[in-house]
Amino acid sequence: MRKFIHSCLSRLCLSLLLWTLSASVTIAAPALDGLWKGPLKMPGGQLEVIFRLVSLTGGSYFATLDVPMQKVSRMAVQVEVRNDTVIFAAEEAGSRFVGKMAADGKKVVGVWRQPGYESPLTLNFSPAAIDTAPKARLTPPYREEEVVYTNTPVNLRLGGMLTVPAGPGPFPAVVLVSDAGPQDRDATTGEYRPMGALADYLTRRGIAVLRFDDRGVGVSGGDFNTTPPSELVTDVQAGLNYLRTRPEIDGTRIGVIGHGQGGNVALLTASQPLPPAFVVTLAAYGLPGNTVILQQQQAILRAIGVQEPDVVAFSKQQQAMQEVVRMTPDIKKARSILVRMMRKNDATLDSVTAQNRANELTSFHYRNFLNFNPTILLDEVKCPVLLLNGTADLNVAADANLTPLAKALHNSRDLTSKKLSGVNHQFQGEPTEWALVNGQRRETFSAAALEFIRSWITVRAQVK
């Protein structure tokens, strides 16, 4: 049974699309950190596209694409720089921008290509916003403690932040688990810190929170990128065990809240011995990995205005490439086949970009995700479960993923499934609801989502 569980969990490496983002920069070039914005002409109008770039160690970039009018947020982007040529590839949508950098490094002029359409596009540089507000931080009305604990089975040190409500306790508590990819304890992207916001909200309302740095991030040891997915569950179990040693925490009222991949890890933790008292998932996957990828791509293509015949054609191409990945164990051979297929489908695609994409499609993480089944072992989950998804989520469609998860959790003694109107995959509400800081809108965790999570936990954990 243990071998079977390990095999099942090893398929839980989710959403390469969200974190296999960067390609090496091989030449000296102007710093690209910041925002690159421009109007993309489409039939019947135009859309503003915004590329966000942050430089990483080793000369690569973390990059995402936003199309605000279409509610596309943080789509993964690969960055390549070759002399004065800049390439931004949003492979989730089969779209690519290739342009020439101006001499002053503040403008890139080129062409945007997506299935069935191409258009000239000029991107203008805007430096990342600098927060000129005072750096002093008000002391929160609760206790904060830097903590370090050990994942004993693998002798790995993990670290993070424990926040405890004021008073003697004992308090109910939760362990937070972030979405795919190595992230810090707050799941920080730019100025948005969803796990930090969630921890603050719950702790102010009587629920202690442990949030930890992923392996290889912050004070945690190890390397997330080389970690077998089965060990993600053991990291969560280590957090639960640590909380059970704390006198101010009620060991019978400790739950897990997971976002995206973290939601699936949370559910699998609940299928194991010494489970949490309850689980909350935020946009967890309910469909097989290969289906999830296709649905993500279709939703994003439609959102950016790709016509339906082109969506269907692109989807068929992706299905064919998935089959090559799944049916060709020889990785070198699979990559060669994929490069030929991609260049046949798109004559403008150069060999380097095609090879980079083929490398991703044959990576350990992607190959395993294609075979991922998120409902395995869920009939072992007995504790209360809250399944939350947003109706504006283009990565994890609410109806398509909530239904199979709810069905698989038929042995849970208390199951709640809820769709939140206008909430996206990052659990942000409509931009009009975001907080105003120095006169500008800042990405904000949905207030409706925060309160629903708190109220559900309050009932199950009997928060006083």
C-alpha cells in the first residue's frame, strides 16, 4: 500500500505552465526588469497587454502576461534575448511576441502572433513601481514568531512564520500550502502576497497560522526543483506535527489550506494517517492533468480573442504533442519529433524557441502532470472539506474541477463546494475591488473569499 501511495503521489507535480517560466539570457542586454506595455490591435478594437519581468540569478527572468480587459492574469511567459531581439513566448496560449529593442532600451517594436492571427505591437517600458510610503510597519494585534522545524523522514529543515492570536489559547490553527513552484511563505509575486494576506486575516480573527518557505527558498533547506512530489505531503505533515507540539495550539483543531497544487497536496495529506481536522482548497485540480492543460489553453485563447476554428485547430495540435510525450519514453527522440511538429505547425517558429519548448514538454514535471489523477485516494478523506473556486479562473475552471473533486470526496462527513463570482486563480476579485495605495489599484485577495474561508473554519473549529 505504501508503494502504491508513493506512486500515486509522485504524479502530483502540477502546472508546469505556472512555474517553468524562464529561459537563459545569453548576451549582455539592457535590464528588462519592470513592465512592458502596449496596445494590441484585434478585430473590432484593441487590448492592452502587459508583460511583467523580474530578473533572477543566473541571468534568467521570471515573467508573466496580463490582459486586464480579458481578465487574463499572470500567464506564464518565457523570455529570450538575442542581441537586440527580444522574444516573449506565452506558450499556454500558443502566442509569441518577437521584437527589436530600441537603442535607448525603452521600447521594443515587433509582431505578436497567436493562432490564426498576427499584428504589429510596440511595447513601451515602465519601471517597476517604487513604494515611496514609509517602511515602518504597524505592530499587528497578534504574536509573530519565526519558527524552524524538521521533516523527520528526510531530515530536512523547514522554516516559516507562526502567527498566534492574542490571548492564552489554545487556538485552532491552519498550515498554508502554496501553489506550484518554489515560493516563499507569503507566495510573493511582485507586490501581491496572497498567503501573507490570508494569514493576517485569519489570525486577527482567532485562528493561528503557520506558513512556510518552500524547499530551497528563504530559510528552508533542500531544493524544490529536484524534490519528488510525494515529499510535498511530508512537508505538510511536518508542519502539522510541529503545531501539535505548541501549547497555545489545540491539536484537535488543526487544518490545512492549500492553493492550486497546494490544495491537492492538502487533500492527499488528509488521506494519510494523522490527518488534519479539516481541509480548505483554493482552486485545486479535479480533472486529469492532460485535460487540465487543454482546458487552460482553450480558455486563455478564447479570452484573448482567438476565433473558435483556430482554438480547435490549436487544441488538436496540442493533443497530438501530448501523445508524443506520453508514448515516447526516449526523451531525445520525443524532443526531435516535437520540434518538427511545432515548426510544421508554425513556419515562423525558430529552431531555438522550438527546442526550448520541446525541452519543457519532455521535462520530468510535465510528463508526470500529463498522467496526474487528482481524485486518487480521496475516498480515504473523512474530515470536513471546503472546495473553493472562482468563476473568473482561466487556469482551473470552477465547474469542471469542483464536480469530480466533490464526487471523489463522497466519504467526507462534511463537504462544502462553492464558486466565488468574479474571483480569478490568484483569488483576486474584480480590479475595481482592489485596494487603493498612493492613488493606484493594488492587487488584493478577494474580501468575499477571505470571509467565506473564515466563517467556514469558525463553524468547524469552533473559534471563540
